[in-house]
Amino acid sequence: MKRIVTVVLALALLVGCAAGGKVESKKEAQSVTSDTLYVQKVEGLRDDFILGADVSSLLAQENSGVVYRGFDGTEQDMLKVLADNGVNYIRVRVWVDPFDKDGHGYGGGNCTAQTAGILGARAAQYGMKLLVDFHYSDFWADPAKQQTPKAWQGLSIDEKAQKVQAYTAESLQTIRDAGADIGMVQIGNETTKGICGEIAVPKMCAIYRAGAEAVRAFDASILIAVHFTNPEAGNYSKLAYMLSSNQVDYDVFATSYYPYWHGTLENLKEQLSTVAEKYDKKVMVAETQWAYTAEDGDNSANSIGEELKYEKPYPFTVQGQSRELRDVIDTVASLEKGVGVFYWEAGWIPVPGAAYEDRFPLWEEHGSGWASSFAAEYDPDDAGKYYGGSACDNQALFDFEGNPLESLKTFALVRTGNEIAPHADALDSAVVTVRVGESFALPETVSAIFTDGSRAEAAVTWDAAEEAQVSTDAVGKFVVHGQGDGQAALCYVNVVEANYLENYSFEGEDRSMWQIIPLADGEQADFQIKATDAFSGEASLHFWNGTAVEFKCEQTVKDLPEGTWRVSVQGQGGDVGDDADIQLYVISDGQTYTAPMTFHGWVNWQEALIENIPCQSREITVGVYVRCQGGGWGTFDDFLLNPEK
């Protein structure tokens, strides 16, 4: 099987070279300009700063018929287009054996050491170095999945470490023999919670050490990187201590940084600078990405779209994509030991076809989708259920037809700047929440986001026909389109149940009607503005304490109609311990009613509901009580108090 795979990949090299014509030798970077893109210069950017792009799926894309073009409209090798626009490094993931027993690939580019060798050799022709991203798995490795390769299952940790060392050395030789210029090697991918099937710290570090020893013995000049994610968790100093105390040899502490989920750039800088200063390590961002559109180009669901829930500090535009990349580069470059940034999967765009049925055979045959059906044998719970095309075609640096986006020029323009006159680039979406039976009004203005990141209010005209279709007779959701300042606008109208609680979702700035009552030492809870931790909107009631958590938060409502009531709340969280006591409570007519809650992880929302609550006094207190171990965390959102129907 390995011989067949090598032949196929070798043919892919010929196809790739043909796609762009004759492969050019190393040359000086071309002058890059833009008439439309606003890019603020990154001051003090070193000549050797890594401006990289992950291109792991490129061979599979080309074999599936994808064609890439340069800014002049001519068909070109995608790697040449990257190099011409400031990219000086590529990154390629490497899996041990991403094939089933019949040779069918699992997808995601079917990436092996041979893949890295071919792409690395092509990149070297344009003066680009290679980062080899060893996953030490047969398929995707990330915080949720760190599976042992099929051939290594059942081995002791010592035997597995020996396999890692030998495999790393053999793979690097294969890649160098192909002609790649290896500049860095990554020992594992997003290994925050494990690596190669190991989750215990001593065993994880044995894998790190084995990989690092192989790299040092192969070529001591190659940088060794370790790769983690979730900087928003604030534990990078702890991870760096783990590596140091277990004598792991490495040069670069790398992180993923996706603004949708991973917090602010200020926090990213703090996390990396702590590691760099305390442990004297280089730091970098190994993966970042931003959407330039909410559209889906290949009839296979994207990981990011307009209606999904995540932080959105930039608009989904080409300029927004450029600003995200520029800001991440600026953040890492501002650190004395910051060495680079890689954009994840620059060219993973739709394969040819007018419909899902046209593209599916290409994904299956060439592995150009994120996963094929054949991956079910190795990853039945994820890839085996959700296999398909590219989940990030709307975040690539090429459009759906293979034309480079203006944002690709950001890699070059961060060195020179391109601060042209700013203009409106997008409009913020508006959200209107209205109770059943009440009237509503759409906003007259929304915030316009300019190409330089500044904002100004813009008058907007809403589609009258769509607005007329909004009904508050029952719970429902509606979308109204509009126009303002030459840009499209969206207003999401959410019709919710009648609610007698004030500021029930904490979105209003005045939260004085909610009383937080600490029952343990230290700050127990606060009101947090973070969309990813909120059930709706951006705000929620958040709790955490490092030593002990115990508090109540409640609101008392008076002058209610006499009758029978119902109360509910949404909650999520984790690390609360087996003895945790978390409950929704209601006090009415001198009686207390409770409903227990259990927390099972981030954004795994649970609803607590209490029904048939009699109230003759016309006064009800609604609240939550939490007692859990130190380190427990969570949020509550969308309290509801309304009459029984």
C-alpha cells in the first residue's frame, strides 16, 4: 500500500507543477500593492519573522480538479501565489497511516510524510521553509481527539515512545530526501489534553521527549515546537511548567488562536509572554483563521456561519479577514521572542461540482473533504457520522473559484503598510427581542464598521415586506434584511415568552435588580460579557472561585397577578465536583420550591424548570444557588417567570 501511495503522490507533484507552469527558482519578493485593502504596518517586524500558511490539503485539492490562479487571472501553482504575496513558510500535517486496509483514505488531504515531502519540495523552489506538523495519530488530533495510530495500539509507553522516535526520524528523512527545506518540527497537534492516546502527564512527556530526541539527532538546527490551544483558559504557564519539570526539550511554544473561541488578543499576548519570559522559549501562533463570507461553497456545512454562536470581533469580509490576520501578526511580533504566525488551510476551497452529489465522489476518492466515509473505522463518533467536504471554505484565502482574495496580500503589506482612506466595510447585525403579544420596532441605525476598524452609526432602511411578516402572536424567530451606507444589514427578531423578570438575560447595563449573595470567601460570581458563554446575546451570570464556590443570585418581583406560575433557567459549566449542589429556587407565599441542575461541560446547556407554583401574595423570588468545589465554573442565562397557561 505504501508503494502505491508514494506513486500517487509523486504523480500529484507533476500535476501540481504543471498547474503553475515551470517551477521557478528562489527569488526576491515582488512588490505588493492594493487599491482596496487597508493594512496598518506592523512596526518592528523582523526579516526572519515567519509569515506562514498551512497547505496540507493542496495535493488532494489538485487531484480533485481544483485550479488556483494568481492576481493576474492566470492559472498558477498555489504555492507560488503564496510566496509572491509574502508567505515564507508552509505547514503540512502528517498522519501515520490515514488509510483503511483496502487503501481508502480517511480524508483531510490523506496527509503522510510523503505529502509533506512533495509540498515541501515545491515550496522550497519558491524560497519557503516547511513546518512538519506531526499528529502522531492516523487522523485528526485536537483537544477532543488524541488517538493512538492503529499499528501502535496496545503498546506500553516505552514501546510507544520508541515507535515515535523511529517514526519521526524516518519521516524526516523521507521529507528531506524529497527536497523540502525543513525549518521546524511540531511534536503533536493541539496537545492540551493528551498526545498519541496518552493523557497522563508523565506519559505525555515521554512522547514529547521521544519526538524531540529524534529531531535533535536528525538535525540540531531544526526548531522543535510543542502545540497547545485554548489560551482563554489561562493555563499556558501551567503547561510550560509541565514541560520544564519533565525535561522536555523544545524551542517554540505554539498555540492555536481562533478569535471565535479563544478570547482576546490581550489575553493571548499575556499567555505567550509569560511562557517566553519565565521559561525562555520562543512563541508563535501555529493556527489562526477568519471568515471572509458566511456563505457555504460546497454544500457541506461550515464550522463558521452567520447564525452560529461565537465571538465576532471582525466582520465576515475580505477586509475583516485581513484585519484579523494583521492583528494576530502584530500581537506575536510585539513579543521579543515571538517568531511567527501560520494561517490555517489557505487554499481549502470547494472541489468542482454544482451540487453535493457531484463533489462527494471527489472527496471520497481523493480525500479532499475534511473526512471520508472510510474514516469511520478509526473515528466512528465524529468523522464516521459527519464526513463531507471542507468545513472552512469560507475562511480560505482564495475564493470558491480559486482566485486569490485581496486579504492574501496582508502577509506582504504588514511590512510596508497600506493605509488608504477608510470606508464602510460592513454593518453590525441588530437583534430585537420582544415578548409574545407586545409591539416592537426595528432600530433606525446600526453600527457601521470601517476598513480601518473604526465605527460610526449608519441609518438603515429595512425591507418593509419582511418586517410585515414578523408576528408576535407566538414564540418564533425572524430575519429582516436592510441596507445602510451601501452595505447589507440584518436584523434578527426573537419573539420570546412573556417574562415578568427584569433584565432576565442580563443584556441591559442596569443589573441592580439581581442580587448576588456570596456565601464563601472571595468573589463568587459576576456578570460576564462573552457571547460564547451566554445562552442568548452576550451577557450571563458567571461563577468561579479557586478555593470554594458558594453563592446565591436572586431577583424579587412584586405586584404580580394572582395565579399559578412557572420558572426556568439555562445553565452550563464544569469541574464542579461530585458533591456539588446547584439548583434553581423559587420562593412564593412563604414556600420554597427547587429544581436540581447538573453541569456536564462547556456550552452543554441544561434547563431547570419549576411548574405549578401558586402565588396569592403577588410576590415571587427567583434565584439560583451554587455550592461546588474550588475551580468549578459555569454560567446561567435566560431566566423565565411567566404564568401557567
